[in-house]
Amino acid sequence: MAEELKKQEIKIEIDEQTANGTYSNSALIAHSETEFIIDFIFVQPQNAKAKVRSRILLSPLHAKRLSEALKENIMKYEMRFGQVKNPVVSQEKSEFYN
């Protein structure tokens, strides 16, 4: 059984367009009982226009793993580069959550 629990090495490939990445300065998150949907958005400065650049669908388990991985990596980032300053957020609903 211990051998079954060993992590399997996965070879990950990435095409050139995906490797270039997509910039996002906002996100919207929605969920149902079975999935989380994250829309990564680019909001143009001084313009009321925004465009969804990418939509990612995750199972609840993978959404939680992503959240934990982000928390861990933000902590490592702040230890190396200093605290990320978050602007004052009102008590109203965040722009990132539905």
C-alpha cells in the first residue's frame, strides 16, 4: 500500500502561447455544489471596459488545494520581498467573489 501512495512523476508540457501567459488584474469567482469557476479579467485603466482573459473550472478539492498553495507561496514571497500591501477593503462584498 505504501508504494501505491508514492507520488507519480508527471511530465508536464506547455505550448509557446500558454508559456507566454496572460495578464489579469481582476478575477471573479463563482461556485456550485460541484465546481468552482474563476474568471481572470483584464480591466483597462480609465476605461469601463473589461474582458475575461481566461476561465478556469475546478473541483472543490482542487480549489481548496489552489487556495492553500497560494497562501503558502504568498507567505514565501513576503518573507523574501516584504509584505504585499492590500488597499483598504470596505465591509461590502469583495469584487472577487460572487
